[in-house]
Amino acid sequence: MSDAHNEHESAIKTPKQLIAAVSAGFLIPIVCIVLLVEYVTNGQTTGAGSAGQTPEMIAARIKPVASEGFTFRDSSAPKQLLSGEEVFKSTCAACHGAGIAGAPKVGDPAAWKARIGEGYDKLLAHAINGLNAMPPKGGNPDLDDVEIARTVVYMANQSGAKFKDPEVKAPAAAAAAPADAAAAPAAAPAEKK
């Protein structure tokens, strides 16, 4: 029988070689990790959040949400009526600007001819109460009837009509307030006697 199975040779033949192999097994991964950490942390950091602590970014994060795109109004102040063009741009242009959902496109006389032929009062009633896909007041219940009337005139006149702008009636409460204020000073001296 041969001793071929005992002819096994190892690369490590002395205890010094064994100690060197074990220490290299520990040191090489540690050196690789340290070098990798240095590579990652010394680079230019321009990623998300790198400018998060600047005064501008902090101010942007803590500012009130409502200050972006909203206007605050005094609810007790008299309402400022919008013009027909303003209401058209804010409410009606979404559908009537492009002719979406069967809405007649403003500026297209052919689309408005039949509607203008029905008359101003019928157009106004449809705008206030809604018709087919159009909700009442174009979906903006905060609009006054006068604002809707101005908008109907604006849209129809842009499309070939010759409607006259509606007259704005003074609110009854506002008209009564100055009369009451004038009567109150006259009555006050009479009470002092």
C-alpha cells in the first residue's frame, strides 16, 4: 500500500506562519472597513437634507400652511364683488376656457349662438341653478347672484352677444345702517335734558 493519502502538505509549516495567517485574517477586514468608512464620510455631501439646517429651510418648515396661496378676509367686512372676468378666470375657465364636458367655449360664437338666442334671463337661470354637468354657480357657492350675472354677461359678450352689465343694488342692511347712525346723534341730546 502506498502512503499517498499522507502526502498532504500545508502552506503553514511553522508556528510563526500560523500566527501571521491568523493576524492577517483579523487585520485585513478591519483595514478594509476603516478605508471604506473614510471613503464614504470624506466625500462631498450634496444629498437631500444637507441644507436642512439653514435658516431659510427652517423658516420654510415652520411657517403656517395657510400663508401659502391664501388670502385672509375679515368675515365681518362688506363683501367685495368680483368682476365677470375675475369670476370667469377663477371659477369658469376650467370648463368654458377649453370647452370641457359639453360647456360652450368662450369666444366661440357658433357654440354660444343657440344659448344667446334663448336670452339673458335663461342663461342667468342656468348659471345660477346649474345645467347638465355644470353645478349651480359653477361649483362656487360663495359667489353672489350679481357676480354670476356679471360673469354671464362677460362670457356671452366675449362670444358675440351684446348684453348690458347688470346693475348692483345696494344691500338693504348697509343702506339702513347710515340712516340709523344719523338718527342716533339727534336723539342723544334730547335724552340729556
